[in-house]
Amino acid sequence: MSALQTLTPQPRYAAGMMGGGGYAPWQAMAPIGRSATDLWWLNPLVCTAILLAVYATFIEFDFQRVVPIAYIPSFLYGWGAALLLTMGAGMALAMAASRDPNARVETGLALDVPGWAMGCLMIGALFAYGYWFAPLVSDPRLIFDILQGERTSVRGVVTTTPGITTMTQFSMAYAIAYAAMRASRVRALEGWETLGLVALFALAGIRAVVWSERLAVIELVVVYVVARLAFTRVFTLSWWRIATFVPLVAPPLLYMLFTGTEYIRTWDYYRNEYDSVWAFSFERLITYYATASNNGIGLLVENNQWPLYSGRFIAEWLYLMPEIGDWMRESLGDPMSYYLTFLDRFARPEFNSATGLFQVVFDLGYAGSMLYFLAIGAFVGRLWDLWRHQSPFGVLFYPVAMMFLVELLRFNYFAATRFLPLAMALCFVWLVARVAPSPFPQRAPTW
């Protein structure tokens, strides 16, 4: 027997069952390949190890070039590494607790989201975008000013409205539901559903340019890919090897996206200081992440008011909610003022991120932050296990957990205002979706 025959599982088939969701005739016999959920770069423990490796490089960064004070290296810098390790320990504990070597379930579950629910998500997101960017339609000169480099964004002209513009996050729930159904083939998707996805991606791209929010595109891509891979099978060893090296492509793509937006936003201001826009954008990209940790540590060093136990930095969305947020800020004060003061006095407001690590320490203290990241790690680890076994809750929420990991060195995605409307939309999908047996098994023989 050849090596390829040894590595490649023999063809097997999963019998489709006519149930409430109903399969198309061609789904009756679905070949079993290797699940894409086995890819190493989708494992949160591996992602955490990568975060630690990136975090370790900050000690070599020349902070004096961009900020007044360097707070790295220091004890608190080591504490940040300890928090990442603690989060990894929480993941490992959750994975170990959910692992049953004797379990073997051949049929997964697929989410069948009704068309009316998909329509609600799409209309909500499109309405929010239309309301938000209506001034651009009435005054298109704003867009031309950005493209010509005369304006970096429309933030000073176009404003957001909490409760309305935050519904743009429904687009992520739409993308997750669409990707899961597309990959599982639980039902045939309508043409308008595909057009809706294209429109939401296009609007996110416009948002990245005119509102200077690259994250709008990144998060859509990440959640779509992760949701789709829950039901994706790889049938040949060569394609598996290609999928294994996908992470090598992601950084260059991010670099190119970042360079394109920085060319529009800020290159005109710095072109005389650098040989090329590529060198400028590379240094600036690293600076965003390195200064985030420096800012977070500086906030702790330059203040003696912490821990506050206010919840401001672990549930930012609560403080910015209409009515409730106003009451909390008036009654309890707004701890964000401490950070804004720090930026003005000791840092550089242009680089205003503070990582998702140290603001938690500012809010909860040493012991509290350790427990927080242990719990977050356990939560993410459990979501990963549910996702890889095609549990509806895991398929919906693990893509968001991946966004948390992707952005942790800049900010806490679970605490941000963009998380709450997304979580509410996903809960809505989870409640209204029908669950049908997937034409693909949960787990398959590994190579």
C-alpha cells in the first residue's frame, strides 16, 4: 500500500435522512473527508501561543520614537504574559473536561435559519448603514476629499447614533448564519440572501475607507471563514497541506489592506519621512499593537485609583447603552476619563488602544484579572469544542471568540460596544433557527 493510500481515509458515505429540514437528492450520499476544524490555526490554544510570541516581541520595540515614555519592560509587562498564560490554562481545562475518547457521533447538527430571520438581520443592518451614511449621499464631496487625501475620515462630519448605527453589527450575525448554511447545505440559499451578503461586505469596505474602520472588514471575513469551516471537509492530502499554510497568507493580506487604507488616510503627512509607503505602513502597523500594551501598562503606572471594580472596562457596552449608560456615568462616574487623561499627558492620542489585558487589571486588580482571563479562556475553549462538533451555539459564537483572540492585543472585543448588538443578533438566530441533521458527520478519521 502506498504512503498516500495509508494517509488517505478510504471513501465512506453518510446516508442522508429526509427530515424536517429536508435534503436535496444529491445530499443523500455525502463523502467523508477530514474536518477543517482539525486545522491547527483554528485551535484557540495555538492562537494564544501566537499571541504570546507577538507580545514577547514588544520588548524590542523602540517606543521612544513614537511615545514620550516607554513602560516596557517592567513587572506589569510580565503580568500581561501571565494573563495570556492563564487564559491558555482556562482553555486547556475546558478542552480536557469536554474530551471523551469513547464518544463517536457520526451525524452533526446544521442550523437552518428561516428566510424571514435572515431578512430581518439584513434589513436591520442595511437600515443602520443607510441612516449612518445618509450625509454621504447628500454630500458626496466628503468621499472625494478622502480619496484625494484632503480628509482622513468623515468622523467629524458624520456622527453615530447609539441603538441605531450599532445595528450594523447585525451584518456579522448574517454572515455567520449564511456561511454555516452555505457550508452545511442544510437548505438552498435564495439569490437575495447572496446579494445581501455581497452588499454587507461592500458596505463594510466603504466603512473601512470613509470611517477609517478597517476592523469592519476584518471581523466580517474572520467570522464568515470560521463559521463556514465548521462544516467544511478536505478530501485530499494536497488540499489539506495547502489549508495548513493558510495563516502564512493572512499577514500579507492584512499588510496590504492596512497599506491601502493608510495610503489614503495618512501617507501624505509622512511621505517625506519614509522611503516608501510600504515601509511606513509596516512600521505603523507594528506601532499600533506595541503602543497598545505600552498604553495599558502606563495607565496602571500613572494612576493609583485602581482597581475600580466599576465594570467599565469589562462591559464597555453597558456604559454606552442609551439611558442605562447615561445613568451609570452620572451615578458612578466614567472611569474612561482616567485613560483619556493618561493619553493626553503621557502617551500619544493617535495611538489610543490599551490592549484587552491591562484595562481589565485597572478594573479588577491582579487577582480579579487573573480570574477573569481564566474564565474567558474556559469559555473560549468550550466554544471551540462545541463549534468543532457542529453544536448550533458553538457554530454561532465561536467565530466571535476568534475575533476576541485576533484583537486581544489591541482591545477586549467581548467588552466593546460592537459586541452587544452582535450577541443579541446571534441569540435571535439561535432561538429561531431550526436544527436538522447535517449531511456531513461531526468527526471523521484523521490523517
